Amino acid sequence: MESAPETLRSTAHAAVDDSIESGMTVGLGSGSTASMAIERIGELLSSGELGDVRGIPTSEATARLARGVGIPLLDLSGSGPDVTIDGADEIQEGNLALIKGHGGALLREKIVASSSSLVVVADASKLMDWLGRNSLPVEVEPFGWEATVAALSSLGCEPTLRTAPDNPRSPFVTDGGHFTVDCTFGPIPDPASLEVEIERIPGALGCGIFVDLARVAYVASDEGTIIMGHEFPQP
């Protein structure tokens, strides 16, 4: 059961308040939950409670939002972010393994998250005993995508090429110009091994399994915010 938007917003604010300090470079995730965190950073910059915070966006939509709330932007050509704040589609309780990518910014999210400590903000409905309840997104190179789909199918899934929301006859295209294949595996007993198998496929640029990247998860529940995972490292 999903928490009320106000509860999720409070949880996103708590994640920012606990994790972000002046002078940091922050990886900015994509999607509605990450947007709440980005808006909070903008509020704290505007009020003067934070200073000299810069963002590295994971999508063009995130970049537009960040500029709109006054967050200066960088790319990854310099040093990586100190911390990244993002949402998740599934969170495995106990080890904080994730499935991400349903919002369409998978590869950029993974690149940025891999460069920093990842703080996850999510609704309690995203908590799972095991990953794979929903489809696993894989970002693929358009050239030869049919061969990539066939290779993904050989791993035991039912792959479906994601289509554009406004035109079901056309593929969905990411900001990087790639396609996304949604793979239904069912329960995933060993996410780390499956991640390796998928990313061995030449046309598979990245999959939505995020293992050993999340250090802490802020989870919105009916009882308030639940903090799961390792103690967040202070700079």
C-alpha cells in the first residue's frame, strides 16, 4: 500500500536534511520521488541553510527541474558526486539490492550512483522479500536490438521492447538515444549474478539491478520514515 504523498515528501526531505551538507556535489536522480528531494535542496539553498551545493543530473527532466529550483549543475568530467539521492522501483529488505529504471533513465542513474554513495528514497510498497516482482529494465543499443532481445530471452525471461507513451508503435527512446527492454524474470534469487550475465550481452548497456550501491534507504510508511541500511558516512 502506497503512503500518502505528504508522507513520501516528508521522507524525501528527511533524506536531504540528513545527507546533504554545504559544499557537496550531489547526484540528482530521476522520477517523482527524486523530484521531491531536488525541490528540498532548492528550498534549503534559497533559504541559505545550504550553500555551494552543485548537482549532477541523471536525466534532462531532472536538469530542467534542478535549474528551476536554483541548483547549479555539473557533469561527470570532474570529480564525482559526494552522494546521490534517487528513488527505486524495488528494494530487497536486508541487503538494499534494488531494481530501478522504470522511469526511463536507467543507464545515467547507474553511472552517477556508481560514482558515489547512494541514498534511496521510496514508499514502503517498494520493499520486497526478493527482487523481480515487476519487470527488470535493460537499456540497450538500438543497433541490432532484436539480437539483444533474443540473448536476454535465453537467460530465462520474457523480454518486451518498451514503447513510447504517446505512440505505442514507436520504441521509447532514452535521453542517451537508447531503447529499453522490460524483462520479466519472476523471483531473482541471485541479483548480482544476473546483473553480470545481462551486462555480458554486447548490446545490453546496463540493467536495472543495483547491488552494493545503496548505503541507506529512507522509506515512507504509515508510521513515518523508516531508515534502513548502513550508517551514512559523514564527510
